[in-house]
Amino acid sequence: MTVPSLAVSASPVVASDADVVLLAARSGSDGAELLAVEGYEWVPAALAAVGAKGGAEEVTRLPGNGDGPRMVAVVGTGGAADAAAFRLAVGSACGLDRQLGEALGVQVGG
């Protein structure tokens, strides 16, 4: 079993070499509203295309676009965009490695 590690970086998430970049979206009147878009301007259209709603603990996996991470995971915070909703959302998405059957390097953006 791989032992997880945690590191903090001031680098922009778009510069990440992680396997997965984790972004957050709240539930809006027209579906998921991405909370941080810089470098990931293509994600809102992809979320709309797959019908993501941004509901609490909803995890939407998207293939990476270009030279960035191989996957972008967007986790819903529900209607809230506060620290408690973000903690719950990140916890929900951290099971991606178990879902995919492999250890992943994940960077949380926001």
C-alpha cells in the first residue's frame, strides 16, 4: 500500500504536475459554477456537457486538456462556498485513487 503524503505549494494549480487537479464547483441555477477558473477556462463547458450540477459531494471526472494533468476532477460544494463545504467536498474526492485502483498525485486548486 502506498503511504499518502501531503505538501503545500504556492504555485498556481495550472502549473501542477499532479496526475489529478481537483477543482470545486457550487450548485447554481444553471448547473455547476466553477469556483476557480484560471487556467481551466474549458471546464465550465465540459461540466455543462456532462450535466454536472455541483451538488454537495458530487464528483465529476474530466480528461485532462493539453499538457496539464491527465484528469481534472470537479467536486461539488452544494449551494455553499465556505470552508466547511470545501472540506467535505475535498474529502469526498480523495477516494479517486480507490475508485481508479491506483495511487494518484492530487493537487487541490482554489
